[in-house]
Amino acid sequence: MLEFVKQGPVTGTEDRLSSRSRIRPACMGTVAAFLLLVLTVPALIRPSASGKLSFDGHWLDEINAVRPDYVFLGNSMLQTRIDQSFLAARLGSNSCYIMWSPGAESAWAHQALKNIVLASVHRPKKVFVFFRDVYLTLPTHRAGDQYWWRIERLSHESEPELARTMSATRTWQEKLQYRLGLVYPIQKYRERAGYLLEWIAGQMIAPGKVPYGTSVAGDFNDLFSLDRMKAVEAADDADFCIDDPEIYDFDGMVRNSLLPSILQMAKDQGVELVFVRVQRRPTRNGPPKQPEELRRYIGKLQQYLLDHGARFYDFTGDPEIGLDDYLDGDHIRPERKARSTELFLKRMGEYFP
């Protein structure tokens, strides 16, 4: 038989504690005001009326000063493979200009070509675009957050082709991220804020030794640069383990990519494009494995480029590029950079009359 024990009234202490746990209107108002402050103030701190970062003209100033015949566009795949000084020694001083950005992909290359290379006073003879696998037809890859802000730095207020492509290909998550970037452009100042904190810390240790605007932790950052990294097989490869079969549908993907615009702009300006596919990390036994879907994609890409007046070269399977040449992931070791550049000139000699 169950027995029910009737409890007495709540004690005075328990009553007071219970009253404290209830949310009072005044408290709710404070919380609401705080949230409004947190959400509203950052939205008011805008670099411009639209929240867009201003165009960075230093690239244009540089390329106008160099007046190169050959321009190279790409990301760290380009930066670790092509040695500027080696090119200058072989082809002549100021004959080449290397424009690269960490993590840059097709959207960045489109803006770099449009607003820097083709906007320069001197038209180059050829532009070499370094890329990997299917990323020429993936315009939203690395086109968000800090990558998008680098693209903005190469963009003017009106960029209809870029806007059209991004609108057509961004997922709803990417669109939301972009909208948040417009509402809260203070995010774009994270790097500047990080530098400010770094500089303040430096002033506390050595007051007046480092003027604001100069590198504070350059010596320490150099310790972690690509040139000082040890070989790591998995690094840089995670981004390229894509299982979505749709990305290998070249005919379906190219229509909503920036590749047609890239080709048309160069054609209109009389500049020849040479697309250079870099070899991904090989195995001990030879070249990297390629699924049949990727092989078909590359075949269609090559034909498409040739049909539109561009050139194409694929370093995949080159017998003179082995695993020992690689640092982390698909990056080339710094001590092999000059050799990589020499091999590039050897294979691409016909492009440098």
C-alpha cells in the first residue's frame, strides 16, 4: 500500500528563492535592450552604405608599373610552383607578373582578370591561370567569408556578371552568410582588429619600438609559413574530397559558372588565356588516382577551352614530378620551386617566343 505524505507550506527561505527565479518585466527589458544593442551597433559600423569593401588599387598600380607580357593568376598552387626571380632570369626583368591570393579560386580569378589584368594600361600577351580539377566551374567555392572579402577588394560597386553567377549558384546557407556579411560588415575588420590587439601587446612589451602599420609578429609568422612546413600528406587535401557527382557534369556546371565570362573578356581584349592544371599529390607508385568521372570532366573542359580560343596544359602524370617534390598536400617544396619553374618553362616553351 502506497502512502502519500502531505508536505507543509513552503518555508520563508524557499519562497524567497522561488521569487528570485521568476523573470521580472524589468529584467526582460534589460535583456532585450542588451540584445538590441549587440545586434544593432555592429550593423551601423559600415565601410560604405552597402557594406562593400573598397576596391584595392595596389594590384593595378603594380601591374601598370611592371607592364608584363606574361601574367600568372592563381592561389598557393601557383605560388609554390613558380619562382618570380627564376622567370626574370630566364625571360627578362619585368617580363612576368605573378598575382596570387591564398585559397583563391575561380571567382577571385575572374575579378583579377577583369579589374586588374585587362584594366591595365599594357595588355599582356598571355595570362596563365593555374587551377585544380573541377574548380573552374565551381564559382562559390572559397567565395565566402574572408575569401569573399578578398574578392570584394578586386571588385567595383557594380559587378553584374559576378552578382548574377553568385545569385544563381549560392546555396541558401551561402546566401544567408552573405546577407549577414552585409548587415554586419564589422566582421570584415577582424584581421584589422587582430592586428590592433597584436600591436597593443607589442607596445606593452616594447613601447614605441614598432610603429603602427608595420609587421609586429612577422618573424614569428614566418616560422609557420609554407616554406618552413614539413611534408604532411593529408594537409590541403580535405577540400578536394568531394563526392557530389553533380560537380563532374561539365555541361551542366559550366553554364552557371564564371568560365564563359573569363573566356569572353580575354577574347574581347585580344589576350590569350592558358589554363594550367596542376598535378595533385601523387602516390609513391606514380600519378594520383583519378576517378573516371573526373577524366571525362577534364576531357570536356579541355575541348571547351580549345573551342573558345584558349589553351590548356595538364601536368597530371608528368614523369618528372614525383612525391618527393611535394610538401603538404598539393604544395611543392620550397627547395624544389626553382626546379618546378624550370620544368614549367620546359613544358611550356612554345608559349614564350
